[in-house]
Amino acid sequence: MFSTQHLTLFIISGLLLNLTPGQDTLYIVSRSVSQGRRAGFLSVLGIVVGCVIHTIAAAFGLSALLATSAHAFTGVKIAGAAYLSYLGIRMIASFLFLGAVFIVNGTVWCFVRVWGASAMSRRLRHRGSFGVLLKRATGALFVGLGLRLAVSK
């Protein structure tokens, strides 16, 4: 039968272990922040499934096998490291992808600005006084931006 003489101590120890931040905390928080509540909940469920598999494997002696067999332990360790590396590379590649999309969109929009500003400038250059006024207004704008930058905190 189950030994319950130290159950309270076991529960308290387990809660303290759960409250201590570790890899699972980092994984759950990062997924929740970057992908939302649903991804966070799914991450928790994934960790729970892993714990259940680990507990069953330990109950059937796999932990003892891994403890006594250096080859088996190394294989499991390499598989775990490869999976974590895969997850990390995938996360980095998705931020890089979104960054590239942002840069491409910004570049296209800036080209549209150039096209519109140059077309407007060509039309207005035919008016002689407008060119001088445009240069003075642009100069004043740059001086104002420089002053604002100099006094900002």
C-alpha cells in the first residue's frame, strides 16, 4: 500500500520544487508572452505529459537503466539536447522571419515615399520661389529636430 507517513513533507517539498524557477518556468513564460495564453497552456500540458512518461518509466526501471548504462544515458541526453536546439533555432528563425517581413514592408513604403515626394517636387520646382521656400522649410525642420534631440532626456 502507499506510504503516507511522510506525505505532508513530500507535498511541501514538491511545492517548493515547483515554485523554484527552472527551465519549465522559462519555457512556459516565454511561450505565454510570445504566443499567448493558449500556447502557454499547451506548454504546461506538454510538460505534464513528459512528467507522466518520466514517472512511468522510472516506475518500470528505466531510470535505473539510464543510471547504470552510460550509452543509454548519453543517447537520451543527446536526443534532449537536439530537441532543445531545434526549438531554439525555430524560435530564432521565426523572429528573424518577422524582422525580414518588417524590413521589406518598410523598404517598399519608403520607396513609395520617394516616388511621391520626387513627383511632387518636380511639379513644384517649376515655380521658382517654391524651391527656395522648400529648402528653407526643410532646413528649419532639421534644425528643430536637432534641437529637440539635444534637449531630450
